[in-house]
Amino acid sequence: MIAVEADPAQCDRVRRNAERHHVRLRIHHGRAPAALTGLPPADAVFAGGGDHAVLAAAIRHADPETVVVTLAAVDRVAETAALLNHHRYQAEGIQLQASRLTPLPGGQHRLAAQNPVFVLWGQRWAER
């Protein structure tokens, strides 16, 4: 598995998490799409943030069977689904919402909503 990450601090964080969970991972420091040059094709692409230039470049480079994208902005959902469809992926998605348990006076607790995240995925269309 290969992770591409531009932020050196996040590279260290990803490396520590992979080691902690015994995941064999190679971290490639650089900013995509330029950082994709020289990397082998991938079975799947996982992209955070929905940068369309990066996503399109990763799809062209890897030609994966599966693409997964996480987004915070609702405005990016339709355009990202359209991009996946344009590259011959059947786009599907879900919105995930979580809340933190937050203490209140008197020992009570409440749920404090966190920002939702959208997860889109696409499987390559079968050739006809």
C-alpha cells in the first residue's frame, strides 16, 4: 500500500498509525498530482478533500477498479460524482454524522454534533 501526503507532519502521523496497526505502508512525500509520477498503478484510490485535478490524475495514473473520496463540502458531492461518472465509475455515496459525548453540569451529558463527512465511491463500469 502506498500513501501520498504533502504535509511532513501528516506523513509522520500516518507512519505511526500504520506501525501501530501493523499495516505495511510506503509513504511517498509530495503533492499530487506531480507526486504520482513513478508510482506503480493501484487497485484502488482513496482521496481526501475532493481536489478534482488530483482525483482525475490519480484515476488516469492508476486506472483503479475502485475509487473512494471523502468530502466535507456538500457543494462538492454532485461535481465529484459527475467526475467519477465521466471516468466510467458508477458513483454512490453516503453522508456520515457523528457526535461527541460532552459533559454537562450535574454529571449529565449531551451530544455535540461534529461536521458531517461525505464518502463517495465508484466501481469501474463493466465493459460491454
